[in-house]
Amino acid sequence: MNGSLDHPDQPDVDAIKMFVGQIPRSWSEEQLRELFEPYGAVYEINILRDRSQNPPQSKGCCFVTYYTRKSALEAQNALHNMKILPGMHHPIQMKPADSEKNNAVEDRKLFIGMISKKCNENDIRLMFSPYGQIEECRILRGPDGLSRGCAFVTFTARQMAQSAIKSMHQSQTMEGCSSPIVVKFADTQKDKEQKRLAQQLQQQMQQLSAASIWGNLTGFNSLGPQYLALLQQSASTGNALSNLHQVSGLNTMQNLAALAAAATATQGTPTGSSTMTTSSSPLSALTSSVAGSPPTSTSNSSMNSIAPLGALQTLAASGGAGINMGSLTALNGSLASGEGANLFIYHLPQEFGDQDLLQMFLPFGNVISAKVFIDKQTNLSKCFGFVSYDNPVSSQAAIQSMNGFQIGMKRLKVQLKRSKNDSKPY
């Protein structure tokens, strides 16, 4: 298909220059043209090349300009995050180039909800035409052709859309509607993907929390010998844990989830030399109160119901009475000296940003930093990142719960970030 036969020398005035990433570095302009032309006549393709090499080599991305805006949007809908090219590991990324963002469709497109199902496109156009020139108006309809009570309206400029929102949002209740009209910017493709991932993540986290909570509240998982020894020493001084039986912060699901996640973090089998009787441990009262039974005094029962430090800190922050946080901090420092609190996360979704990474790992403790690694040349995610907690117990909880966690078609790989000194014996 040759655009010059059907079009003038220049593209339409509202045409969009698109940036395309995740294309093979070996592909020529002719191969790219074959990829793009099924969606419309192509005006220009410009492969980004590394000029420091001789001859200059492709950077694996390009710009493409169609003669019409419609063709560019159709290509984006069909290719962006949908098609993986030969030899590539991630789907094509296609979006308006930075130079086009000032007038991108997503910045001018409105979602209109709670409109009367009796309204047609002309009615909506009349309603919103006072705020500027309307480029497109479309009512969402079901398979039967009937209105679903919502529509999309695209103006020719963002300022017009903003004026419409300011004047029309919740300004009236239309016939047959239970609440006032809704006028807001339409979700972008990225918004839709993030909502879908967030919903999927929330569902999986709820399942994970339910399994962990009921599996751990009746008796927290055993701690390793190093934790038991530290906790035993701390308990014997009477400073850190003397008032744990008074804790009353287990009244919300969030605290239960944090407690269960932290309990899952440090699974291990205590040795005979590191077991403690429940009668000598102030923690026994905590376990009993959670499980709904009175404290018992069994001389030979092992210390298998200790809540890890991360859970104790969560409880203290949410209403625990009388916990000596100074001693807990010291204990945390002791644990930190033997473990890391920095995580390396692989196989992140391409569209995940720093905020998405932060939200995903917040349930396990206080996150100091969360960063997705970005390719400086393409400005696209390399699908891995780093998360740092302020204590190693939280990092272990995150590893236990999130390593192998499935998001879409991917399973996360979560592990401790190794330091340069790990290979040194001393």
C-alpha cells in the first residue's frame, strides 16, 4: 500500500506521530512498513539509531506517522501490549511521541456516565457543543443496540474538555438515572491496564491473606534458632516484651494480614537448645488471646507461637499497649546485622511504575524505596526493580508471599539483593 496514491503529500493536520518500542534491532524500514500498513497508509517511518556505532545500529525503536489519526489509533489498539515480534521477549509498545502529547486524544476524551438511555449521539453533541468543537461522540451500546447509559465525547482541545467537566459534572440528574451525570476524563490504556492489574493483585492478595491468617493465628510458624535466641535474651531482660499480653490491636483485617505475612516470613524448626516453654514466655498470652483460648502452662511445649518482629511492630503501631519500642528497635538491629532488607524483583509487567511497585510491597512493612529500572535509551521499563525495607523481617515476608506471585502471564521472582561483600568470607 502506497499512501501517496490516496493522500496528498502531507498527513492530515490532526495526524499523530507514534513512538514504537520493542521491535527487533535487525528489522529494516521495509519490514516495519509491512507491520504498520495493514492499519492504514504510512507517511513516514524513522528508525532510532545509535550514531556512536559505525555503521549506526538500530536501538530497537522507531517513530511512525500515518496519514490519518484514525489509522494511528487503530494500529495502537491492535499492537500496543498485544503483539510480540520474532525474537523479542515483550510486546510492542506504541504510544504518541513526546512531541504529540500536548494534543493527544487521551488528554481530550471524556467519559460521560449516568445519561438517559433515551439520548442519542445528536442529543449528547447538543449538550456538550457549548464547550467547544467536538471531534467524536459515541454512545456505548449493548449487543441489542440499546444505550448503556454512557458515552465518550472527544473535543479538539483539552481546555474544552476541562470546561465541560467543570460545568457539567453532577450538574443534573437525567431521566431514568439514579444519580447525577458523571463527566470525567476517559481512562487511558495505561489506566485500564493498571486497574486490571490492581484488581487482579487485590484478589490474589485477599486469597493469600486468608490462607495465611487462618493458618497462622492458631499457632504462629516456628522461628529459626537465631530469632529464638535473640527473643529469649530480650524477654529475659524484661524490657522488650513484658507487656505483650496487653496488645489489643488485632481488630482489623489489615493488622491480621500483616501479622500473618510476618509470621510466614521466618519459617524454620527450632532446635532443642533454643526452645522455650510457654510458661516462661510473655508471648504465650498473645497467641492465646488471638486463638481465643486462655494461656496454658506446658513445661515442655516449644516456642512455636512467637510472632516475628515485623508483626510486633505492626501491632505496636496499631494500638499495642506498653511495648518498649526502644528494645524492639535494638532487636531489629541485631536481626539486620545477619540479614538483608533489600529486594531484587524480576518479571515485572512492562507497564508497572515506581508507584505500582510500592503499592504491591507495602503490605509487608515500611518501604524505604521502590524503583523500577528504566532503559535510558527507550525510556521503557526493563521489567525488574528494587525494593528496600527498614528491616529484614519485612523483606523475608515479602519474599515468602510474593516470590512466584502471578500477575497476568508472568510470575514474579523476588530475592534478596546481594551486596558486593557477600562473596567475602570475612
